Amino acid sequence: MSEWIVVILVILALIGLVIYKYRRQLQTGWVMWQTFRRLKQQMKPKQKSVETKSRSTDTQLVRCPKCNKWTPQEDSVKLKSNYFCSHACMEESLSFNK
Ligand SMILES: [Zn+2]
């Protein structure tokens, strides 16, 4: 049984040596593969538009009571029952109420 372990270790060492020898080629290959994948993703505008469409239906728009600007609920600042577009608007309305 121990012979198998030696054989596996030798094979692993050989693979390691090959990777070490061709590490530069492998690195450039990896970089090229990454660029290729990114290009491929950019080449699919149809799928992207579908994604953004489904996302826009999920996000609810809320109106800032201070400046009447519509902002997605997840980007807004909530105070009690009001949604503000930014912290600045929230603070302004607070100082206004005082
Ligand atoms: Zn605002």
C-alpha cells in the first residue's frame, strides 16, 4: 500500500515541477482566459438588460420629503415613516422641524 503513496507523491512532484517550469505561460494563459471571460460577458447585452429589468421591479422607489427626489428604497435613509434620499436631507428636515 505504501508503494502507491510513493507513486502518487512522485506524480504530484512531477506536476508541481511542470507547473513551476511553465508558471509564466500558465499565468499569461490564466490572464488571457480571464480577459476572454470578461469580454464574453460584455458581449451579452441582452441578458444584462433582462437582469437590470428584473432588478428594477424588485426595488421600490421612495420620494424624499425634503427635495422631492425619487430614490430606490435600498439607497434611501429611513427615519420613522419617511425615506430621505441622503443623510443631508434627513438632517436638514430635522433641523427644520426644531
Ligand atoms: Zn432629498
